[in-house]
Amino acid sequence: MGVLTWGPHLTRFKTDIIIGQSMEPTIPLWSVIVAEPVDPATIKVGDVIVAQPVELDGSKVTHRVVRIERGEADRGRLHRQPR
């Protein structure tokens, strides 16, 4: 487990643990995921992303992109996928 959780930190990759059920069954609860930083302009519908919306005070969320909207300052908005 140490290699899985610490190894990626030596590179640009980051690990997180899924603590909610919004991505089930694609990503089960308590799964360890590895995320890679990308240019936001390259994100497309269907991608699974990890984001830190300012309104969540630093908490991270993992969601599948279901649509892309560009607003002021070219900031995207997160929309939850209907269950």
C-alpha cells in the first residue's frame, strides 16, 4: 500500500481515496484513485475529474463530466450526474 499511496507523489500524479458513493458503481467506495493534473481546456464530456470547487472550502470532489459550460473568466462549473 505504501508504494500505491506514496509512489505517485514523487511524480505529477496525486492519490485520493473515494469517500462518497456518487461514482459507484464505476469507482467503488473507499477506492484509491490516481489523478494527473491536466490543462482544463483538454477536459471533455465523459472524463472523470477530481476538482476542488471554491464553494467547498478545499474539499475535493470526483465526478464524471456530463456537460461543459464556460462562464466568466472561463471557469467551468461542476454538475452532478443524475443517479
